[in-house]
Amino acid sequence: MTSTVRQFSQLLNHLGPRWLGFRACYAARQRAGLLRLKLPATEWCKDPLDRYVSNDTFADPSRYQAYRLGTDIPFFFHRDQRKTHSTFFAEWDVGEIHPNNIAGDLERGVTRYFEHLSVRTGNPPAWNSNGLTGKKLPSDRHWSDIRDFGSGDIKVVWEPSRFAFTYALVRMYWRTGDDSFAEMFWQLVEDWRENNPPQYGPNWKCGQEVALRVMAWCFGFFGFADSPATTAHRLSLLAQMIAVSGKRIHGNLSYALSQQNNHGIGEATGLFTIGLLFPEFRDANHWKRTGRKLLERLGRQLIYDDGGFSQHSLNYHRVMLQNYIWSLRLGELHSERFSSELYDRIDNAGKLLLQLQDKASGEVPCYGQNDGALILPLNNCKPRDFRPVVQAAAQLTRRTHEYDRGPWDEDILWLFGRDAVDASCRPTEQNDLAAKDSGYFTLRGSNGFTFVRAAKFRHRPSQADCLHTDIWWRGQNIAVDAGTYSYNSTEPWDNPLSRTEYHNTVTVDGSDQMDRASRFLWLPWLSAEGSAVRRSAKGLLAYWEGKHDGYKRLKDPVTHRRAILRLGDEHWLVLDYLAGRIQHTFRLHWLHVGVPFVFDDRVGRLTLQTERGPFSTVVASSVAPVDFSVVQADAKSPRGWHAPSYMAKEPATSFASIARANSVHFWTLLGPDAHKLDWESGSLKVVTERWEAHVVIRSEPNASEQLVSQLSLQGTLEDSMEFNTCMSC
């Protein structure tokens, strides 16, 4: 079977004939120019507001303003609440990320990208240019004629046009009453309008981007309602822009839905928002009903029973949650409450993030594709702090809080009002997690936790990273996910970090766990499973085991199995077993935080000098010799780098161990004490300064047997665990 036929067969198997048929037809429609006919490019003066409103008198700006000010259309807040809201801000205005800094930079011509980069773009920005390279995309062509990846990373072009700075400007206006923040918003709206005629240029290309821009515009529309800068003329212009945006979203909605991810959810949110907040539009009821129906449907289809999400990314999980929190709360305010089933799914999605969180910092693993998206920047917390969205989800679904009062509560003030800030705190306990629908697992101790992913994919995977394992210790992410960096950049940074070799797992013969069929598609989809987490009676030991079949597609099939043991509160033992019939090159990789280190190649020990003390990783193997390699910030490749956010990278420490055999056991011990691993006749002895662990390992376990048969602790820690033969027991 040729590679093309094989790939088509895999697409048919995983995505189905309906999806393939739609994508083929969509590509044909695009080539034939049918998208240009359906959503023709035009000028603002040729697509006026009176085409969209049900009352012709609204074509007059003063009458339209009188209608908007005289009609009490519910939003998250009301202009009359500005003074009472301002009493809360002082206690939250701490730390480096303050809306005044964002607004001040914007005024000086510095725009914030991906919630971390400050880029000198000028004020206003060049909306159709890449702010990092200066390369301009055509603004005189229909959006369907502009390539996704032909001119560098289009996400960099889109970023200023999300208007995320609107939230900072509104937050400052409500803090100070200074009309200059409102004036800056309106000037930027007017300039964007002048440089982005309807359906012309890259900023109309993605319906999700249009929807996110609409959300920000609506926040400004209501947030600056009582400002003298909000003139009748400006209100009418923005209403027209929002109406044209609704037409754009609705006109190409099917493409977003075919992606089965946040694109559909975001565009449904945009339609629902416009339909609710602008009832004077002729299509308002249709857009509202369409958005509501899709939000219900996509919630059932894309949010799993355990709270996981189809996009296999914790950052995109947050985007999904913020879309739904926005939509469900707006629905409540308009007596358009969604189903209890959808509320339950959102509740589970928020709780899942909590279980994956380092509670001290609010961070979660940098797992999955991560473009730094934060669509509701309503607080002073760091971008990787997930407490604001977890807190808001709890407020929405249970009317309680997960955390004591803090800066993460500003979201609740804006979205739910001042009374909600004082809701009772009923925190959910963090425990070992076995979310089998989505494939997320954790083992927790009092001073850290380990995270691992083993999933059976129902939606397309974005990375080849099965059995990737994070280690968190004393509030530090010690063993890290490499992140994303960029979806489309020059080599070697053209989205390489999605590959298996950069994750904390094992590669076979240099192969990825799946074949990369395109920029965002891996085939064939592997299948993985993980067991429930088991704890000993005293709680000093915990055990998890999982496996995947990604390497069974090789000419000589190989199965990868991984077991993770928590030993005491601060040590983790990771066991990997891979077996084939002929010799393979097995490479175990660990990516650690980029701090000073000492490496002893005689015993395979890497010791990191962290802020909270030394932390060691020692690797041993059933095969000799093992070739060790440690690299930090390689100048010629992505090895030894970590991308904590989009278009940002920082040094990390890459520790690789290579063995050549037909089968291999790798053992990795991670923890703060100096330690070593001794292997003799099927028994592994873990030695630290205070205690020893004895692990009896099956040398050639069959498919139903667990890797470990006996486990015990001796010394200052004493405990033991009995094992059944069956892996699934």
C-alpha cells in the first residue's frame, strides 16, 4: 500500500467519510472563488448599519445612541456600578501585571503579544503586518485568497486585532474614571476599521479571531458606555462592525465546526453574544439560536464526561472554559439559561484543571499545543496562573469558590458582580487523579505531584507525546513539557516541539509515536490506556501503570509500558519497558528546568541546583552500556529548550539515555536526596540517605501482568504494597 493510500485509509478510519467529504468540497469551493461570492469583500460605506437593523431610524447615530442608552440590555456589569466596583481594585493591584502598564505601553506604541511579549508596533499598530518581522500581508485581497502559512506565522498578525488590550483599558477606566482610556479604545477601533474593510485582508480570515474581537469590542461597548468619548457616531460605527462580524462568522461557520475544537466553540460564542446583546439586528434571533444550539451540542461532543477536552491542550482547555463561562453567564442575565448537563460538564472541566494544578502557583503542566491564548485577561495574575478560570467556573456552576479571596477574584467581579466576590469558599481536595476518558493521571504527595498522559483518542491528537510525564516539586515544575514556540517559523523552529523526542518519554529508532501527516495532523492515531492509581495502606507508596501501541506500526512491533511509583512524599520512580524481536535504539528523554546542574556520567546522575534545594535524576538500565547525553540550550536545534509561551523560549536541561537491544528496562529515580539505583537478578534497590526501597520487577512481563510484583520501603520510611498479577486489576 502506498503512503498516500495508507494515509487516506487512516483519515477515513479516524475522521470519517463525512469529514473528508466536507474538507474536499470546502477546498474546491475556495479554489472556485465561491467563498468570495458568499461573503464578498466591500467597503464600510457600502455595507451600512441600516442593512442590519430592524428599525430604519437606527441609521441615524443620535437615535441609535438614544435607543442603546435607553434600553436596559443586560451585560456583566452596568455603567452605574463603576464607583462601587472601584472599591475592590486596590487589594488586587499587586504584582507586575497591572492594567495600567499594559495601557501605558499601548499609548507609547508597545503592544502586548501572547500575554508576555512587548513589541514596539507603533500606536496604532500596523494591523496587517507581522509585528515581529515587519512583513505585511495583503489587505486588498479577499481573506479566502490569503494563505495560512505562506507569509510566516499568521498568528502574529492576528494578535493585535484580537483587541485584548480592551480589557486593560476598561479596567483602568473603571479604576480611575480617566477618559483617556476610553478615547484610546475608540481611536484604535476607528483605525482598525479604516485598515480592515469588510472581508478584506488577513484579519477576516479566521472566524474564531473575529469572534474573540467581537467579545472584546462588546466589553468596550459596555465598559465605556458613560464616557464622553463614546459618541453617537462611534457607537453606530462599532455596531456596524459587530453586525458585519456576525455575518462573517455565520457565513463560514461550517468550517469551524469541522475542526471539532475551540474554533467552533468560539464562533458559537460570538454568534450567541451578538444575538443577545444586539436584539435590534435583523438576524439577532437567528444568530442567538444558532449559537446557543451549537454551544449545547459542542459541549456534549467535545467536553468529555471527566471534564477533559477534545483539543488535548491545557491552555486550550482554559480557552474553552472562558468561552463557556462568558456564554453561560450572559445566558443567565438574559433568562436564557443553558441545560443542567452543560453546567455539569463545565463544572467537571473546571475541577479537572484544579486536579492538574500546582496550588501554590496556580500553574498547570504546559501540556499540549500552547499559543499563549488568554481570551479574558481580567486580572493581575500571571498568564500561566489558572486560578482565575477555576475560580470563575466554580462560581458559575456551584456559586462557591475554590480559593480564598485574592487577585483571581477580579474575573468574578466583572462577570458576576460584587456580591459574588464574597461567596463562600468550599475548596475541592486535590487527590491522585485517574481521568480515563481524557487520559490524564496524577500521583500526589504533600510536596509535589507527577502528571502523565495516556489517552485513547476520540479527537485528533496535536502532539506525539503519549506517556509524557511532568514532575512538580515544592512548587517548581522540575521535569517539564517543552511547550510549542511557534506553529509556523523558520527551521528548526517550525513546530518541532510536538515531536516525541522532545517529550519526557521513550523513542524507538528515532521514530515518533505517530507519523506527522501535516502541520496539525498525526497518523495513525495511537491507542493508550492507564490504570487507576493505587495507594498503600500507610499512604507512603502509590502506583500507576500505562502503555501505548504507537510503535506497533514499526516493521518489528514494539510496545512501550511505563509505571510510575511515588516513594514517600518527594521521590518518584519511573519504570519503562520496551520489547521487540530485533535490536532497536531506545532513547529515554527527560527535559528539566534550565538551572545550573552537575552531571555524573559514571552513575547516570543529573543534579539540578534549584531555588528550593538540589534535585537529582538518576537513570539506570537493564542493558549495558548506556550512552548518556546532557544538553542545555543547543544553539543549532530545539534540544535543551523550553517554550513557556508562544514565540518565547528559554534554556532547559535535556537528559537523554540511549540503549541498543531487542528489549530494555529503564529506571529513573527523581527526588531531592542523593541516591542511587542497584539492580540485581530482577530486584531494584533504591537508595537515599534516609531510606531504601526494594522493587521486584518482572523481567519479561506478558500483556496482562504488571511491571512490578513487590514493593517495600525500609529505614525512616516503612511501608509495602501487594500487587495483583493483572495490570487492569
